[in-house]
Amino acid sequence: MTANPILLQKKYSRVIERFARQQNISLDAALDFFYHSDVYLLIRDGVSDMHCMSDAYLTEELEQEYCQNNANGVNTADKAPGKRR
């Protein structure tokens, strides 16, 4: 199922803002991480209707990916945009 692009953009912005606040990082850093994340790809591609999940749930998933990447020493700049790991 696909979502309205405008509604998706609004959801992205809410999740990014919440993620930045909870991780105490800049909005730019949060934006960069989000658009290189697997969570973004799942939402964008409509996998499992991720776009229907709450902002809190999506932020939690993003935080888990962020912590996992930090633990593994993964730099989001090293990940190719649009590619899954």
C-alpha cells in the first residue's frame, strides 16, 4: 500500500524531529541518518505498511538502528543512498 506523498513528508519530519530531540543531535544529523536508514527505505517502499505505524514506534526503530550502527562503527555517509545492507 502506498501513502499520500504529502502525508509521508509530514510523518518523516515528525519522526526526524523526535529522533533528533531524543538522541540530542542536530536536525541536520538526524535528517542525514534518517534518509540513509533502513527504516526510511521500509516506509518509502510501503513494506508492512510501516507508514501506518505511530511516530513513536518509527522513532524507536530508528533509534535501534542508530545504536546498532554506532556499536558496529557504521558511518551513514559510507552507506550508498537507496541501498539496503
